[in-house]
Amino acid sequence: MIEQIIDQVIQDPTENNKELFLTELNKLEHSLLLEAENYNNKSTEYFKTRTKAFSIRPQYAKMILNKWVAKFKTTQGCPLKYEDTLNIPFRQIKKL
């Protein structure tokens, strides 16, 4: 679903579409963190799910930045920045 929203943002980069994308991205990250809590804290599934939650933003940031630059030739106005592609230690995921 987020990939469809990315395409929508690229085709029609309104503030509403950008906010929709960021909201859905935050929801996905947060839902994965909640899913991780269903597993035992020291289990492999717990760590895999948490790792996936923290890799979602960089994954989609790379995707949207590539499409954005291909169309607009600059990152100006893109809802995510280059910094979002980096693995930042101790980054927090917003609770919605």
C-alpha cells in the first residue's frame, strides 16, 4: 500500500499526499514494533521484527528519493531526506 502512496506522491506532490505517506509510514513502523511485543523479548522473532521496523524508513526513503530525483531532478520538496536513508543508532519510532 505504501508503494502506491509513493507513486501518488510522485505524480501529485501535494502536502496532503506527503502527509498521507508519512502517516502510513509511521503506522507501519509502529505496528511492527507492537507486533514484536507479541514475542518473547529474547527470541529471534522479536529481534527480527524490531530490526524490520527500524529498516522500514530507510527502505522507503531510498525508494521515494530515487523516484523523486528521477522525476524532479532535485530532492527539494521530497517528504523524506537523505538522512532518512541512514541507519541512525537509538532512533525512535513515533507512537501514533
